[in-house]
Amino acid sequence: MSKTERPQDTNLPIQSAKNDFAETQSSPWEDIYLPKEAMNYLWDIINNSPKRNAKGTLAGNISKSEYIQDKDNWFYEYILKGAAEYMYMKKWDNYYECVVTKNKTFPEFYLKNLWVNYQKQNEFNPLHCHSGLYSFVIFMKIPTHWKEQHALPWLKENKEPMASNFQFSMPDPFFKRTLSLTNIYFTLSPEDEGRMLFFPAELQHQVYPFYECEEERITVSGNIWLPDAPVVEEK
């Protein structure tokens, strides 16, 4: 995959998704590789935030999830704000009203919650969506390689082995009048550490289990809201 640069409103390097969908459709997510400074910051707050269990509000069928604190709103201001503004302005109606007619004031987003997931072998995150306007997942530690996972004895002859994959599910753009879904999967390896998928909170997604590895997969996720958004139960 070749890297491309964002427009001048931000300097974050991004990559195309690892599938054919991004080549033929306007993908609803952003695929971002975080700078080392941001990754170091995330590891710092993972290791030093007060321990607060997040499992009761999340969908994951995993051993441990904990809330972490974005000290002084640093990560939001340095990374997430630009990603949220970029995604917001990708929608033509928002661009037209904020830039062309100026009938709408550009919104002030905020990071409502931030948490870290520790996924062990055989554990998974079922199909779900989030609350808020935008969400994201950051791959902090990927202890397995998808090639080895897909080559496991009970999977290597399968048409579509999914072990260790991350997946989006969305209405099929070619069959809008049916219940058909398009599944877009991301194969993961240690090379994906530092990668962030930033997407609309309503976009359904799931994480498949990995196998035969004693190390944990570690990811960071969160939800971005608008100040006037109605309060709903977290997912």
C-alpha cells in the first residue's frame, strides 16, 4: 500500500484500507498512522491513568477494558480534533453550510470517553457500534501476524479465514433495497502498531479472535461527541 498525504489542513500521514473497497468507493473511515510522539503519549496514559473498569459499558467479550484519561486534552487537540474536522467537512452538506453559505458555525467537538482494551487469545468483540458522532480504534500492540493466523490447521483451507481480523460491516452499496451487507476486513500484524481507524460512530464493526498466542492484543478506542448531542447509553 502506498502512503498519501492529507490536504494542508493537517499533516497526518494516512494509508488506504487493505481491501478493494477503498479503491472503488468513498470509504467512510480514515486510515491514519500516528506519529511516535502520539504513541508514546498513549502508552504513558495507559500505564499511569487511574484504574477504572470499563467492561460494564462496552460490547467486548474480553478480559479487561479500562478507562484512561487524556491529560490536558493533549491527544484530542493534537490528533483527534483534526481527524474529526476532516471527516466532518468530507460531507458536502457540512462543507456547503460552513464554508460556502456560512449558514452554520463550525462545531466544537469533544472527546467524551477514552479506554484501552486488553484482548487475550480466543476473546473477541462482537458486531456493534458506538455512541456519539465519531469513534476510533488505535492498534497499540498486535502480537500475532495475520498470515500465521490464517494458516492455522483448521483455517488454512477456508475460503475466507478471519482469525485476528478487524472488520467493518455496512449496507451493500450495490443492493440498497435488500438486507445485504458489505464486510470490509483489515488483516493485522505488528506492522499495524500505531495505526488508527477513525470512523462514524454508527458504523458497525467487530474484532475476530486470535489463537495460539499468550500475549495480549492492546487497542485504544474512544468516542467524539458534539456538545448539543442527546445523551444516550454508551455501547
